[in-house]
Amino acid sequence: MKRRHCRLPRPAHCDVCDQLTGCQPTSVTMAAAPWAARVLQRQARPRLHLLLSWACLSAGLGAAVHVLDDKRGLGSEFDGIGGLSGGGATSRLLVNYPEPYRSQILDYLFKPNFGASLHILKVEIGGDAQTTDGTESSHMHYENDENYFRGYEWWLMKEAKKRNPNIKLIGLPWAFPGWIGCGDDWPYTCPDKTAYYVALWIHGAKVYHNLDIDYVGIWNERAYNKKYIQVLRQSLDKTGLKNVGIIAADGTWVIANDMLVDPYLNGAVEIIGAHYPGTLSSTNAKKTQKKLWSSEDYSTVNDNVGGGCWARILNQNYVNGNITSTIAWNLVAGYYKELPFGRDGLMTADEPWSGHYEVQSPIWITAHTTQFTQPGWHYLKTVGHLQKGGSYVALTDGKGNITIIVETMTHDHSICIRPTLPPFNVSQQNVTFMLQGSFKHIETLKVWHSKFDFFKNSSNFFTQLNEIKLVNGSFSLQLKLDEICTITTISTGNRGSFPEPPASKPFPKEYSDDFNVETPPFSEAPNFADQTGVFEYFINYQDPGDHVFTLRQVVTQRPITWASDADQTISIIGDYKWKDLNVTCDVLIEKANTGGVFVAGRVNKGGQDVRHAPGLFFWIFANGKYKVTNDLPGQIVLASGLSGTRAGTWHTLTLSIQGNSAYGLLNGNLLWNGVLVLQPHNGWAAIGTHTFELAQFDNFRVQAS
């Protein structure tokens, strides 16, 4: 029986995430649609029992119904989606891209309504130490040293702000210069000194770059110290940085246990940040009533499974854990891909020599949220899991706009690198959304759709579909597997694009750098990737000859490390696939008696694995000796002897590796020959020093065949 005045909203237009069809009236029984029947029982006249509701033909009998309502208040405030540059040196190769490609990459990351349109940029506060894929330079190598133009994070933050003035900025140390420890390998021995060091970085951002840092962290994924956190808060307050919030402790949720019983610690921490929470937060973290962030997440290869991981956690971090911000490590894979966690960025930009870059699925998955929300919006209380797997969230600006993001990522197509993902099932399903409260009178909604195809390689990302026309605030979706759908009142969404970048090319087989740059745009030379120590452009005013502009290793004390830094310093460059090559470089040992430098080839380990890196290393020392080793620590000696080398004098080293044989020249003369090289078979070229010591390099040249 039909009734003309049935008050159950009609979910008109069978608008679906991947296809749009018409609607028709369909009888509904209690068993088929219990929610609809209960609404009918409450709202219809008493004599009306199991009557008809309108449902989409595509939604079909038994479609799950989800009410989106703000009448009973809103959920938590949304704090934004971000990317992390650092931890470490993940943007190293990005800075060397030629224009217009560098600006295009930055637009894909930061430009509003174009690509990822990120709300947050988190950067490493460089500490001169290896922090996963390289070292990042500190603003204070030594206690009496300050320089706020080292590295590239300042530049990156300014570029982000240039595109989005509202982007939030976060700084976090992974490591610290050795002097911070007051003689210990520990940043909390002298908490006042460490707090001063961090506060100076924040002040430097403002004074030298006009950057306002919004939040600062403690020590990435390492032990926190309650006293230090309170000292840092006091130091920030005393130096005019009351608006800078503290995020702690960038590890697990365990700090919440201490915050519940320590009011001073609780007062010092503004946001509890955890890493890779698996979409869950702890009971005690929720009890603090602080904002909960996944302050580092994702860390997965940016193929389509990585995109699926990102799609799932962006929704379910809030649905499962009440986590209101998620930050991806890393922002852009701008480092040699053979280093640890290669291509674990939202996109890839690791070929500045060719200009080639790749915009992968995580960029467009990010856009499903970031282009239709802003920090300060609120989640609705009515969010959750779909009946047959997947999830949905809805957010509002409180001014009548609403954005709904639905994902149906299956288990095997959304596995993140960590933590282990428990089994779950997702099925095709039909769902109906009913908008109530202030959204009840919305008539149309925009639709943006992404579909992963893991079988035919025909995925489509961030495509705008036809508008949905609502009747009585209702619409239905036919959801297939591995889809993301954004349904929104916001009309400014846009899939930005540029002409195809240049084709991918390997690193040039012939490459040279004389470091003759009077005003370098960055402190590092292009394409060199420091793995232990810091190599910076240097002006050698004391040199009377041809070595005025050089590259200098400047770290003289082992840092308070995060990863397993080597005991030697090393910077790599080139193509990991190189086998036969000649490496030539002018070198200056500055440390008398015990100093030493090297050139190397076939170096096939880096990042956090650099400590025992194999390769072929040609060393000379200030004591007049040389040696050839098969490893960076210098334990596997293949040849050794007298060289006559001394500190304070420039020497030219040449290393030649052809097949299984190698020889070395000193100042153009043969020093050693016929060394058998059985392994490794390929790797980068490199330069470096025997210890943490000052040394200079000039006229670097490599020829590979």
C-alpha cells in the first residue's frame, strides 16, 4: 500500500560513486530495511505499518542507511592533512630540479585546489646526523655558531607558504649536534641548552625567513623527558613564543599515562602525537581530552597499494581512533631510490638531472580530503564503518557546507608498511545517506571519484562525476571495491595538471663539479647526498691558488644520533647501477697527524645502513700513508703503503674500477694497482673523511661506462 504523506525521505537520483542511474519506488520490509521500517513506525500514522519507502534502483533492496546530522552537536575539530620533509634528507634531490619542473612539483604538493593541497608541512630540525636517508644540516654545528640558511627546509617552508599562506608549520628534531649533550650522548642532560637550541631555530625561522612555526616536537621516536618538555614550554613562553604548541612525544601514546597524573606535563603538551598508530589511539590518550594526531604515518611505497593504504587511514584514523590530523612520511621521495624506503613519498622527484618526476595515486587520494575541507572544520558525530566494510567520514564548516568521504579499500590493496594490518573483508554494497539538521535542505552535491584497478592497470583518480540531486536530503551510492568517493557542497575542487615532464634518464655517465659558486642558493652541492657528516660550500680565503671555492666537511664532533651513523663521514652521488668508473677529486686534509680522506666507488649501502657500507675506498692520511679498503669502516684492507701525503696540502686522488680490478693515482702518478675487487658489483661514487674532521674537496669528476 502506498501513502502520499509518508515522511521518510526519498533517496532520489540513484547517484553512485561509479555510475548514475534512475530511481523507482520499492517496497521495503522490516527484514530487508530495519532502519527504514523503524523510521516509518515512528513517523507515520499509527495505522501505517510496513509501507513503502523510495529507494534507488542501484541501491537495491536492503541498502544500509547512514544519517548525517548536526542537530546533536558536532564531533572533534579537524586539524588537517600534512606531509613530512626530513627524517631524513627526503627532499634532498628536489631542490636541484630545474624550472619549471621544480615549481610544478611544489604546486602538486601545496597549491590549493590543484593537487594534494596539503594543510600541514612538518620538517626536520637538522641535527647533522643520519636520520634515515641522509643527514640534514644543523643551524648550530657548534655552540658559538648560528646560521639560518643551511639546508633546504627553510626554502621548502617558504615555497609552501607562498602557495598556501594558511599552511601550518611543524619542526621536530631527529638528532642533535654533539655539543648539546654537555659531554653525554643525550639531549636531556642539559635541558636548558637543548630548549635554547630549539627556540633559536624557531626564532631564526621568523627573523630570517618570516616563517611562523606553529608547533614543535621533542625527539623523534626516542625517549621523552618530562622535565625537558616543561623546560621547553617555559623557554618558549619566556622568549615570546607562547603561540608555538608542543607536540609530544612522536612515538607511541604512552606519554598520555604520565599526562594524566602530572598536571604540569599535561599543561605543557598541546597535542599528543603518535606514529603509525594503526588507526587506533589509547584509552588514556582519549582521557586527556587533548587533540590526538598521527604525527607520522603512511611510509609506504607510492604505488597503488600505497595509495590504498593512505586512503584507508585518512578516514579510519578518525573513525577508529578519534585522530584529527594525519601526516605522511614522506612528503616527496626526493632521494636516491636505492636508499632505505625508496619511493615512500606522496609523489616521486628523484631525477633533477632529467627533470622527470611522477605524480602517483597518494597525491589524488589526499585531494579527496584536503580540497574539500580545511583545518577548523568539524567532523560530524555520525561517522563510522560501512555495513559491508570500508568507512565514511563527514565534515562541516558550520556554515552549511558538508563534505563526505567514503572509502572501500580491501585488505590486500591497502596494506601500509606498519603496523601489521589485521584481516578484514569488504564487499560491494549499496548505501543511502540521509542528510538531517542544517544539511536537510541541500539540493545538490558535487562528486569526485577514484577507482583503483589492480587487475587491468586502468585506475582512475580524482575524476569529477555528475552532480547528485537530493530529494528530502537523501541520496544513494552503489559502492564497488577499492573506491574513494567525495560528495560535497564545495565547488572549487580541481584536478590540476601540467604537460608531461621530461622522460626518465639515468644519472649522467660523465659528471663534474668544481664548486665555483660565489653565492650558492643552498649550502649543499647538487646531487651529493650526505650520509654521515655535512658537506657544505666553502670559501677558502687562505688558498692562494685554484681552490678558493670548495666543498667542506664541517662536522667535527659525533652528533647525538638517531640512526647508526658511521664513524667516518661520507657523501654519495651518481647512479647506483654504476659498475666500471673513474672517480677523481682534489682533496685537502685539514686535521694534522691523524686526519684522512677518501674517494670511493661501488658504494652500495646508505641511509641508516651506512655504518658498514661496502664499496671500494681509496684513502690517504696525514701521516703519509694510504690504504684501499672494501668497506667504509676500513676493516677489510685490500692494499696499503706509503703515500707521502700530509695535512694542509692539496692532493689529487683518482680511483679506477674496471671489472674485478682497480688501481689508484695520487697527483697523476700510479700509487697502487691490480687490486682484486670481488664485491660489490655496483654502487654510487662517494667522498668522505676518516673521522668527524674538517676536510675540503674540489674539482670532483666521475666517468662511468
